Amino acid sequence: MMSKMGILEIAAGGLAGAVFSFLFVISSRLVSVVTNLLATISEQGQLGPNK
């Protein structure tokens, strides 16, 4: 299947994979950081309607 594709299509697929991987790692780290911050704030009692 790959032999029927040209060099530009293969390069575009590789670039798309690299960009997706980069964005996936960044977004998962962002979710992790926000979760930890919310847990810390919640533990200190600064989160919720009864501050």
C-alpha cells in the first residue's frame, strides 16, 4: 500500500503524525497540571460555594 503513494503523501503523513503526537502530549500534560491544581485548591478548602 505504501508503494502506491508518492513521497509527498508519505512525508505529509509523517508530519501529521508528529504534530498529532506533540499536541497529544501537550494536552495530556495540561490536563494533568489542571487536575493537580484543582486537587490542591480543593484540599485547602478554597474551592466550592462555602469558601
